[in-house]
Amino acid sequence: MTIELYYWPTPNGWKISIALEEMGLPYEVKLIDIGAGEQFAPDFLEIAPNNRMPGIVDPDGPDGDPISIFESGAILQYLARKTGKFCGESERERIVVDQWLMWQMGGVGPMAGQAHHFLKYAPAMDPPNDLPYAKDRYRNETARLYGVLDRQLAKGEFVAGDFFSIADMAIWPWASLWEGQQQTLDDKPNLARWLDTCAARPGVQAGRAVAAEKRSNIEQDRKAQELLFKRKS
């Protein structure tokens, strides 16, 4: 049965489109234009009450009943359990996968997201918010996290070992944007190798390409800035 994917082409959206492609699950894309405020629509809030995408609706959920899920990490864990893929084959492997998935959710996603905001978007706002302390803070913390990742990747081909997992699917979309986060790979050879290895996978390529033409330049879109950065609810 076809899963409904509520999606916009951002790193968090890519996590799920990549997972669905890698797992071979049929899905239908329901675009949620975050620059136009569609994440605040009542129907979408029934699926994702935190007004953030992605979300999914699986008509073949637990016990065969439909289920809706929000939060990209929870969706990845659900899909991995549903298919029995990309979550490790032993309890020890599953623990390692979960550790690095949580590391992405609590570290790389928030820190790299703030780096994008203060390095790219805030200086382009009206009026400009060019804040050196914030820029240094999030640039440096993102660099620290990528150093942690590089050291982990020295131990194996992928994040959790020698197998591709939902941890890689969660981290790669953010790490692939390292240039916009003003990072360097010169001192992170294992991270550079892993980025290329993941990017060569057909499932990653197909997931990353979903609605790629919709990706917009928020730096020049005042309406999107108001909705994304100034709306309080």
C-alpha cells in the first residue's frame, strides 16, 4: 500500500525520501510548501502538530490500521522496523544505529540548521541580522560535530559500522551541505570519503532528487522569511 509522504526538499525531507527509495516502499509525495506557509494548514497539523515536515501516513500501519507519524527520526525508526532493513541485524548493531541517529537529531541537525540560519539567512533579512558571535558559535559547533563524525568513520565504511543504515540516511542530508555551513573537509578525509560513498547510492540520488526543482532561495524571499523566521505559532 502506498505511503503518503508530506515533504519539501530540505535536509529533513530528504531523510525520508531517501529511506523510502532505499527500502523500496511505494510512496506518493504530498508537497508542503514551507515558504508559502502550508505547514500551518489544519489538515497538515493533524499529521504533524509541530508544524514541521516531514510527516507520513501509512495506510498499512501496525495491525493493518492506518497511522500518521511526524518527526524524521521517529519516521526512520518506524520504516526500519516495518521493513526490517537498515537498522542493524543484532541488538548491538541496533544500539549503535540508534546512538548515531539520536546524535544527528540532537546535534548535527540543530547545529547545522542554526549555522545555515546565521551564516546565510539572517544577514539577508530586512533589516540584516549579521551577528558575529552567533555565526562563530554555530560554525564552530558544526565543525566540532563533523570532527566527531570523521573519527567515527575512521572505524568503518558507514556511521554504524560496515553497513548502510538509517543513521547514514539521517546524517548525510545535513552533512552534504557542508559548504553552506562554511566547513572544510581538508582535515576530515573519512567524512569526505563517506559523503561520496553515500552520494553514489541510487537510493540516495533518487531521494535527494524528489521535487528538487522546488528548492528556493530563501535569502531573497521576504515572504518566506516572515513565515519561517518570524511567525510565532
